[in-house]
Amino acid sequence: MSKLLRSVRKLWYLYLTELLLFIQCVVFLAYRDNSYIAVHDNLDLFVAHYRVMRLNNAFFAHGVDLPIVGGLSRDVFGSEFSLYNIMYYLFPGIAAYFIGYALKIVIGILSFTLLAKDVYKQDYKRYRPLAIVVGTAFGMIPVFPAYGIAFTSVPLLIYILRRLYYTETFKGRIKWYAALFVYPLLSYFSYHGFFILGYMVCAAIILWIRDKRFPRSMAAAVCVLSLGYMVFEYRLFNAMLFSDTVTIRNSMVISSLSIADVLKLAAEGFINSQFHCQDSHMYVILPISIISIIFINIKYLHTKEGSKIFKDPINLVFLWIIGNSLVYGLYNYAPLRTFVETLIPKLKGFQFDRTLFFNPFLWYALIFLIGKRMYDTGLKAWVVIANIAVTFTVLTVMFEPQVYNDFYYTCYNQAYKLIKNKETSTVNYKEFYSVNLFSMIKADIDYDKEWAVAYGMHPAVLEYNGISTLDGYIGMYTQEYKEKWREVIAPALDKSEEFRVYYDDWGPRAYLYSGNGENTFAPLRDMELEDDNLYINSDALRELDCKYIFSRVRISNDKELGIKLKGEYKTDDSPYTIYLYEL
């Protein structure tokens, strides 16, 4: 056997993971802003907001409003003390996005392998192939981009807490308390922090009972981490605790399901997850886990060691996943939700179903533990099976189409163009924002921060291009403005019950809607509508000082609305044709 083949056989896991990461690097470096990046809750939301903060030098500003949804306080946007957000302060557009994408992967791999090394110590070398491959898969999970680092840094938090618990002297713990204090730089309170603190309190109680002594280090850790979140996300805590402003969170209508439907929703969360935290576990990890758990527990019963069922880490992790999924479903059970909101009024509108966001780490911890159990048999066949299982796991993550799998969609769309010699229906990053087109329009009209709205596209397109918008997408603006905006779009809502419920019962998308239920903001290459009329109260829009309507649709009832077509614009590098109307 040649030296190269021996090396590949021994270090197969390094060759595999390095190859996969190299392929991703090559694809994104080759296509850059021609990559196909997820729009939903991404390009239409956070990326545009970060761009607006950069254009207005508002990352660290106080007492200023940003020109989104008629003018919103800087305080309702992302913290300046977040690693992902900092990338948008340091780097422009697509560079910031890809650096954040890479950081998510790197932090996921390092935190997962660091935790495995801490748990198994001198035995880690034996399980290193599993840790590297599963850690790489975990780092690449296609979760919500803006909080991807918060997802993949969870093992790092557990590692820090373990070091605190097992370090015997206060002097030795100081560095770990310091690490815990700055951990919110990687995390996000509303998505993970609130629940992490809850889990830590539960852990402290369990340790207290088990060890028969108060776990002072864990209790102190709760306080230190709480303080860290308050410092790093001081704007969020100020808005949550000290603002009396009534926001749209107070008027949101949340589903009220029966127990049967709650269980069905929990099962869906367990099997498919939710699009913000899709972790590609369904096709490989889930079936392997179920088969393994059945096999393990039958063996315990057969050997009359039933008591071990409730101590086995594989069973405990699996039960934790089930518990998180049940909470996800129970959030939609009105009596329980009302009880929580009555008990803690400040939690009204808070989505405590986000326990599901911890399942990605738990699923990958589970496949690692199952692989380790196979390794521990000492049988070569089981080791090979474990290696095959984790290899399919990482390949599934990379190549399964999920909402935020930018690598898959970039490859798919670019391959489609090469093979079919024509464009797909979706647009890439560069086309979505069409900077050259809007720069030309702004120069032509001598644009000077006048208020505008978008029709036929996401308002984020205008925001990214430095145009002040009366419309927009954000989860926390005032109820007063929501009611004002409703006057603008009332004619469309009167004609479309679907959009009436969408806006009245939810409301973060303060958009111009169609009157017949057509989606006018889908990021499609061609915008073809059955109804070209715009259903708005133009007088209410004028009262908000709107000057321009940027539309991808040539509006048929413009004279009726009292708006004037100022120009029609098109560039070769954009799929959009923009009809600019003036009020």
C-alpha cells in the first residue's frame, strides 16, 4: 500500500472534511455576489438593516432614527456587540455575509470538537474521526444566517460551564467567568440566551440534588451570563424592560390549537424542525437514532438492566429533543401561553417555542454518541458503520436543499444556467439588490432622502440602496404606525382576506399588498401579475410624506390614484424594470 493510500485510510476524516470545506470556498469565491443567497428573513431583513446602519454611520449611534418604516430608533435593530453584526460594520455587503457564513462553520467545528475533547480527555483521540466529521456537519447546518453563530456556539457554552464546574478554586474559575461574560458576543438573548439561562437554572437544581451541596459555581454562572447578555444587548433590554411604547408584538394573534393539533405540530418540529433551524437531521440522523435507541433499550431489558435506560446519555439526549419539540407545539396552546404571559407580563409576544432552536446541537450530539457506542464495541464492522453514518450525515447537510442552504442553491442555479443556457426564475444576491440600477435612478432624480415605498419587490431592496422607506420588514415597530400604515393599504386588505389576516394578526411586513392575493414581493426574475392595479389610499400615503413609489409593475390605475409616472428604468445587469411614480 502506497504512503498516500495509508495516509488517506488513517486520516480519511480530515481529507473528507477539508475537501467539502474547500469545495464551498471555491464555489463562493468563484461566484461571490452572483451566489444565490436565501432571501426570506435574510436579504429581505437583516442584511438590508445592517446596510442601512452602515450607510448612516449608526452602528454605535444613540438617539438617532433609521429611515425604515417611517423612521425607527436605532435601538430596535441588532446590537453592535455581536460578532456577526460586527462583520457588517467592518466589511461591505457580500463580503460581510460570507465572512459571517465562514465564522459560523469554524465556530461550530471548533466548539463541537473542543467539547468532545473536554468530555473524553485522553480517550478523545480514539473518537477524533467522529468528532471532526460530526463537528463539520454541525458547523455547516443551514440555519438562520443572522444567528447562525448563536446556533453553532452552543457546545462552546457547555464547554465553558463544564470548566467552571470542574475547576475547584475561585482563582482558577476567573478566566472561565470572563469567557462566560463575553459569550453573548456569539449568542442572541431572544433566540438562545433566555433558554440557556433557564437550562442553567435547571442544571443547578439537578446538581444540587445529586451532589447534596449547593452548586455555587453554577449559580454564579447564571448571574455572570445574565449580566453579560444585559451588557452586550443593552439596547434590547432597555426596550424590553424600560420602554412603555406599545409595539406590534402586543397585537399579534398567535394560533390557538387543540391538544391533538399541538401534538401534531410538535411531531412536525421533531421530524422536520422549523425553517429557521433546519439542520438536515431527518434523512440520516433521525432513522439511525430511532433504530439505535430501540436496539439499546431492548438490550437493557433483555439483560435485566432496565434501570440503565434512564441513565443512558443517548436516551437522555433523545428525551431532551422530544421535550423541546413539545414546548414548540405547546406554545400554540392558548391556556398555557396565557398563563405564562399573565405570570410574566413582559413576556407577552415572546416566542418561548424557540426551545426547538437547541435541537440542532442535540441531534448532532446524538449521532456522535451513537457513533461512539459503535466504536466502543471494538468490532471493526461497527466502526466502519459508524464512519459511513457520519459521512452520510455531513454529505446530507451540504447537499440537501434547505431554506438557508446557500451552497446548494448557488450550485443548482449556476449548473442550471450552464446546462439549459438560460436563467432560473430566482435572482442572485447582485440581482436582488441591483445596486447599479438604483444608483442610476437616484442620480437621475437627484434623490435626497425623500420617503418612498416599494411595489413588486421587498422594501429591503430600496433600503439597501440608501432610499428611505415608509414600508419595511421588522418585528418590532409601534402599534401606532401599524394603524397608520393600515389606512394606506386598507383598499387591498378589504379585497384580500388572506393579506388582511396576514397583516392584522401578524404585521412585521408593512408592505403594499395586491388586492387579489398575489404575492407581489416574491424575489422572482419576472414579475407578471393578473391585476396591475395598485390598491392603496393615496391620500393616507401622502400624509406620511411619501414622494416616490418604486414599482416593478406598470400601475394601471395611476391616474385614479393621482400618481404620475416619472420614469422607466432598466440596466443590463438587473432583471428589474422599475417604474418610478411620484405623488
